[in-house]
Amino acid sequence: MANAARRSSRSKDQRIKECDGTVLAGGANRQVLRPDGIKELDALYEMQTKDGTI
């Protein structure tokens, strides 16, 4: 999959985390439309960082 020069995401505690690496093939996501009209996205992917950690 695509190389990620820099990825940022916010966790529940609102700290920004950055990571360099490659998103691996596979993974899954789903979108849920709640009764109140809000859409929620649930995504699960694996990433291999530049030092080889998965």
C-alpha cells in the first residue's frame, strides 16, 4: 500500500502521535450511521515503521 511520510491521529486524550512507515495490505473499516445521524468510522490497519516494527 502507500508509503506514509507522516501520519497523525488524535487519541481520546487528544495528544498527537506521529509515525513514519508503510501501511500493510489488508485491514478493515466500517461505517456506522447512528440513529441521531452521526456517522462513526471504525478502522483497523497494520503499519510497519521504518525500523521494521509492526
